[in-house]
Amino acid sequence: MSEKLTGMKAGLSNYGDPGFSLFLRKAFIKAMGYSDDALDRPIVGITNTYSGYNGCHRTVPELVEAVKRGVMLAGGLPVEFPVISMHEAFSRPTSMFVRNLMSMDVEEMIRAQPMDAAVLIGGCDKTVPALLMGAASADVPAVLMVTGPMSTGSFRGERLGACTDCRRMWGRYRAGEIDRQEIDAIGNELVPTAGTCAVMGTASTMALTGEALGMMLPGGSAIPAVHADRLRHAEDSGRRAVEIAGGDLTPARIMTAAAFRNALRVLHAVGGSSNALIHLTAVAGRLGHGIDLGEFDEIGRTTPVLVDLKPSGKHYMEDLHRAGGLLPILREIRHLLELECRSVDGRTLGQVIEEGRRGWPQDIVRGIDDPVHSGGAIRVLAGNLAPRGAIIKQSAATPELLEHTGRAVVFESLEDLDRRIDAPDLEVSPEDVLVLKNSGPIGAPGMPESGYIPIPRKLAARGVTDMVRISDARMSGTAFGTIILHVSPEAAAGGPLALVRDGDEIRLSASGGRLELLVDEAELDRRRAAWTPVRHPGSERGYLKLYLQHVGQADEGCDFDFLRWSGASPGG
């Protein structure tokens, strides 16, 4: 067996002469001022996801420096390298459209450049799953880090934090309860510091589930972005990356099928973002592990929501940090976890829980016998309207609407929604069901977070704050309401959602896990024969063409078919 090449000798450029390739590599890298001693050390690559468009990642440069310090203290050579940075509010049509591209960037940069380990710095929603997807495929030892949640602000004595309060306050503005001057003032207080959303949105959920998977050093998921502990955690991550450099503790050894089951259980226990189900499915798919919706639903039935955070509760991520972060949650559900799973710090999950700091009195993480919500944060729905499944975040829904039958008010596209949702002549009542089509992976494209269909203005002005809403889109983890998402197959793929018309009766039963279109099959067959798919301008070239040809449905993690595990060993 040939010797495993590490450091500067690994992954040499092809010049037909390995000796010359190494000579040339060292000659050029010495322009950075490195000594021969430095170049003989283990190399730790550090993803730099900073961007001037990305306030969530404002602190990445100082985190990179802290990681570098940890790497050098442990005797390694840190080398930062840029990968795609994307922010939820600055990505058109949506950051989900770019997630797979970022994962490819991460995978190929890890493959292309010499590194014995990598430190993955993420934060804003899709960056963490993209980093994990890319690292899983490259299968080089890696440590995940996050930028951490932002701190909260206040307006007239009321505590505010992005982005549940963004939606809540905007809803009040749409209803005429607050004026333009007030909403502008509120906008100045919602994001007072760097960091990810202050509530249990997708970024917070992916941080917590990333730690539960074992890819992050224990204790790192909830540290606020502006705390000194965040820098110390970065230093520790750099040190640990040197310790595992070139070894066999790779993402494939850590992110096992059992580890994903643990992460899904944590997703339920924290009242996490519905987006995390798609992302975890995509990461698991890179390693050959399937996420079964039925199993996920069953996990939810036995896992209560324990974390009292918005949008399922009332607190914020900085409060969870003060309560101990993920550890007290793991302690409460320890009897439900698979404790033999390994963490990147070298211990098993059982050891992490046993050896962690003792708990203290607090009201952020509830006891197992006093949950925020019972029966799982997210319920999987099936039925003739969603043959491959749909989901509802029942912990953030209006209980009275979880069993409901209503008349469909249909919007054919995002443009149609924008044009008519506030029209004075829109025929709609509070008992109706709002239906949005063509907002899925292919239809939008990119499956935007448009599932949080706004309450029609004329109903909002009457005090209506929630209605049953259905789409093939996603919803921000910071959002709330009785909202059915991820309907699969999507309308643009010819799923039954494409056949819904105004006035059709739709029945939701969250307790029964059912979503039914009450239209007879003969009529649906007639509509199906007349259906034509949407077409996207510009789809004949570039990334859009690649995306539309290869993206999977929600139940497949919306990953590209050619990036999912094909039977070869990860990294091969």
C-alpha cells in the first residue's frame, strides 16, 4: 500500500513530474512568506465565508484569526480560503437556489488544495448545510463552526429579535396597527449586532443539529456572535483540527445513520426550523443515508418540544446560551438518543452528556414532563394532495386550525400572489385555505421561503392573524402560523397541487397526518390532461439549466441527483 501523502505533498497539480509539482508549489507559496518549517507542518484549511452582503458573517474575519491561532498553537499551518457566501435576504431568487453550488465549491476546494483537515465556518441559513454537504462528499477530517446568534434589540421597552419579530411587526404594519415611521424605527432595532437570527430559525436549528450530529465541538452552537467565548471556541476548533488532521475521524465516520436520527430528534426537541429537514436529508444523501419521512414523524411523536424560544415560545437564542446551550436539551432526551455516536472531539455522545457541566435552574429548556408542545414540532402529512409528503410546523400553528376543511383560494405563482393578495376584490374569508403553486424547487425556481403567505390585507385589517396556507415552497424557521409546506411532488413537476382550483375543498387533519383535496379522480384526470409545465426564461444555459435538469424534490433534500451518494466511498 502506498504511503498516504499529507501537507504540501497531497493532491499535487499534474505536470507529469511529481517532484517538479512539489517544487513549483513550494516556490509559489513562499511568496506568502512561509518558511520551510511552516510548510512541513499539517495543513488546516479554513473556509472564509465573509461577504460585504452578509451581516450574519460580519465576524468571520476575526473567527478566522482565532482558528489560525488555535492551529498554530497545536503545531499546524492554517490556510484560509474563500468559498461562496450567501445571505437569506440578499440572494435572488433565493439562497436555496445557490446552496448546492456552494456545496460544490466547498467540496472541490477541499479536494483541489492541500489540506489535512478543514475548519468550516458557517452561519446564515444555507451556509451550514452547504458546508456539511461539501465536507461529507470530500470526506476530509473537518470541524464545523458557526458565527453564532445575534443579540436582541428593543423598541419602546419591548425586546425584539430577527426574524420572528420582523414578521410579527410587519404583519401589524400591514394591518394598520403601526405606521410607516414606527416600522422604520423598528427596522433599526431588529438586527442590532452581527450574527444569525436571534430565534429558533434555520441558522440556529442547523447549528444545534450540527452539534448533535457530532461535527461541532460540544457547546458551540448557541454562543452569541459577539461573545468572547465565540472566539475561544474558534481557537479550540483550530486546535482540534490539527489533532485530527490526516486521520480517520472523517465526516463519514461521524455522520452515521444513528447520528442523523439523533439530529432529527434534536430538531423536534428544539422546535426547530422545517428547513432543517430538507438540509439534513441533503447531507445524509451525500453519505448514502436516507431520511424516511415516516420515521421522522414517528420520532416526533415521542419527542416533545422542550425549548421555549420564538417562534414556538417566547425567548431568544442568547437566553438558550445562558441556559447551557444544547447540553440541557440532550440531558432531557438522553433516554431517546443513540449515545454511542462519535463527536469530532473524540468522545461519544454519551460521554459528552455525562462529562458536561451540571445544570442549573432556568425556564428556557423545559423538563421532559413539562414540554412547550407535545407530539413533535413538525408533523408529516400524506394524502392525495401530497403523495410524497408535506409538513406542518404544528408547534408554531394555531391549534384550532390544525383540523380544518376550507375552500381553496388559489395563486398560480409568486407573481400572481404579489399581484392579487391585497386586491380589494379578492374573494376570500378567514375560513378559506390559501394555496400557492409553482414555488417549489423547479417552479420558483429555488424553493423560496414564500410559504409564509401573507394574510390578505382586508382580512388583516379585520384582525385575522392566521389562516391555513398550503404551498410547495419553504418557510423561514423564524415564521409562524398554520402553514403546510414542501408539498411533494411540486406543482411544476406535475404534482396534484398543480390541479387545485378556486373553490375546491381541502381538508387538513394534523392529528391524522392527512392532507386531502376533496375532488373526484375523474375531474382531476381531466385537469391533468390540460396541464402544462412552467418555463423559465434563461433556462437554456448556465447554472439555471444545470439546476433545473438535476434538482431533486423536497423529500430528496433538493440536492442535485449527481451529487448524492452513488455507492462509491465518500471522498472517492
